[in-house]
Amino acid sequence: MFSRYRKTDSKPVKPANEAAATRPEPTPSGGGSAAPAPTSIRRAAPKAKPPAQVAAADKERKRKERLAEIKLDLHHALLDNLNLSALETASESDLKAEISDIATEVLQEKGIVLNREDRTQINQELYDEVRGLGPLETLLKDESVNDILVNGPHRIFVERSGKLELTDVTFKDEKHLLRIIDKIVSAVGRRVDESNPYVDARLADGSRFNAMVPPIAVDGSLVSIRKFTKEKLGIDDLIRFGAFSEEMAAYLQAAVACRLNIIVSGGTGSGKTTTLNALSSFIDNSERILTIEDTAELQLQQIHVGRMESRPPNVEGKGAVTQRDCLRNALRMRPDRIIVGETRGDEVIDMLQAMNTGHDGSMTTIHANSARDGVSRMENMIAMSGIEMPTKAVRAQIASAVHLIVQASRLQDGSRRMTSITEVTGMEGEVISMQEVFRYQRTGLTPENKIIGHFTGTGVRSNYSERFRLWGYDLPSGIYDEVSGE
């Protein structure tokens, strides 16, 4: 069956002698000889598991070890029998059928009997090895996983709902992990080895991929994958999830529609790109939008969108196209708004100039812990670009270009909140003057370590209220009032 996918000179299948590496059992933390804490604050000792549970866990571990050994033998058989060059044109159903046939033949030769569930699982894992990314394929298909973090072949973590957790997914060994990394980077024309030990790439579905290999990575290759979300979250979704309030949404709608220049500030994983996507939904369809990113993540729904992505240098160190190059070229393409995925270098100068020269309503994100830190970060980026400007001139440029700073944060319980909306109102001497309009007020913590809080206005009326009114967004003054938590 499907013999066109078999090698013409197939050799007899030789059983592999290697045993599959197993992930070491995690050692319980908290051990030591330190003096015991007072009873009132001492953490309760973990309850011993019943013997039945221990036996079941040991049985399941041995089952996984046995399946791993069988899978290794079958994988060697696939390499000996499949014509890999012909697989590019094979359909998924044909390839799965061929893998199932080869696996059945090998199992019969070895006298191994598996139940239907185990056989289905092994066949799927073998298919993932041939066509997908091996053990990572299951995690990539899991909609609840936001990030995949690999710390060597036997430690794979995922982030779900803002919390990290260790999975039972493992690679066979470091060579297996390196093979998957090489498979990813070679698909986009990159390479990673000892001479070039780190790489940034993008998967076929748009997910962001970064890897660092030995000798730089000491305990095994390090991989991080920021998964690409297929479903774009809108303003209503973020309100429902508690990211911000309806009053804040009404204010932001007016700010975007009235073409205020907006910077979304926050730390890694705080939801800056998600917030930027949501804000872009308020842009009218009649406007021409150009987006510039290092890795294309924005999902704008307007009909007139031009997307650009920077390019790293090739193996000879040539051919790089930076965000600043894209931004300079974008200014010649008659944009109404320019959206930069993240400003992290000297492109900040061109971004501020674009905001000041007729491209109002532009937006970008920046890494900072507060609105004031965001302004300081922009000053530092301008200084590091090598342009010699007086501090007052730099701050005047920022104060003139930026109207609004939206602060996004990931809190200690894993939730993401828009913790502050701050307006830039101008200059007072040599200091940029700012006023906070909305904030997230924390009030406590539940026994389950969930943060209690509420969104509130600060009582300060927007500096752009008259602009909102002239554009047809006459917001009620009550949205700026302070509210107390329930």
C-alpha cells in the first residue's frame, strides 16, 4: 500500500538498541535542616499518597517507558522504509495510512501487542515526527497553551491562563531536540549551530520561535514559542475577561477615533499586542494603515492594511532590513496611520517624527513598567541612537508626539489588566507633564491568591475632552469619577 512512499532499496528493519531516555522524577522542594518556622506560618506538610495511588503512578510510568522504547524502534523502521523525498506531496491521510501499515508490520515481526488506544497514540506521534515538530506538536495544537518553554530535552513547561506548569512531554535526548530545532529554522532559511548558537524565527502558523543551543545553553537547548492566536480578541472579549472596564473602553474608542497617538506600555507577556489589536478595531475602514513588526503578530480587520516585517542578516551578515528601514519607507507610501508592533531601538526617532508630521492616530508598544518609565525609555533609546539633542528638545518632541500611554500588566495571579491610562499634557519647564485618567485599584487577595480590585476613574477630566466633542464623541463627565470597590 502506498509503495510510492517506500524506498526502493529498503533494508530489513533492525531493532534499535538504545533505550529511550526518561525524564527524571522531580525532587520535592522544601527539604533542609533549617529550624522549623512558627506553627502559625508553617506550611502544611504534603500528605502521603495512598499505596494504591503510588502503585498506579508507577505502573503508568513503566507503561510510558515501554511505549517510548517501542516508538523508538518504529521510528528507526520509518527512516529505513519511507522515501522521505516523496513525502512532500503526500496527503495527510495517505501518510498516516502508510505509517500505520509500517508500524503494524514491525509490531507483528517483534511479537508486540498493543491496545487500540496505545497504537493510535504511537501512530500520531510518529506522524508528528515525520511531518510536524515531534513532541511539541501536541502542545501547539492545545488551544489553552499560550507559551511553550523548553529547558533541555526533559523539561518542557507551558503557560496556561498566565501560570507556568511542567508537562509530561519530553524529547528522547538532546539530539532529538536539536533535530526539531533544525527542522524549524531550516524551513525559514536560517541555521543554528555552535558558531551561531541562537536564532529567532517564525513557525508556519505565525507563532514566534526563539532557540539557544549549547555551548551557550548549559543544560541543554533552550526554546521558547509564543503561540499565534487564531482568534482575535475584541474589546467586548477583553471587557468580559476583566482586562478593563466599559468606561475605559468608551474613552479608548474616542481616543482612537479622534486620532490620538497612543503607546501601549507593559512588560513581557502582559498583553501589549493583544491590547494593540483591540484598539485597532476602532479605526475606520476608510483609512490606510501600515503595520511594521519584527515578527508579524498583529491581526487587523480593516480592509486597507499593508503589512511589513523586518528581516535579520543572512549567514554572511548582509541583507538585514530593520524596522527603521521599513518605517522610513512607509512614510513614502501615503499612510493615514502607522502601527509599529514594538519600538525597541533607534526607530523611535522616525516613529515620533511620523506622529508629529501628519500621521496622527499612530500606535506602537514599548517595554516599560509605568507611563513615566515609558517616557524615560524613549529618551534613552533616542540617546543610544547616537543623535545628539538637548534633553529639553528630546522631551519636547515626545510631549508633542505622544498623547496617550496605556499601561498593561500581568499581575501575580496570572491575570492581565490595563492598570493605567495616562495622558501626556505637554511640558512644564523641562519636565513632561502627565495626568492619569483611569487606573486599576487593588484592594486585596482571596485565599486562592486571586487579586481583588476594580477599575476607577481618577476624578481628572480628560485633557482632550473638547477634541472628543468636536469629533462627535461627547463623553459623559461621570466616566472620570472615582468609584469604590464593592
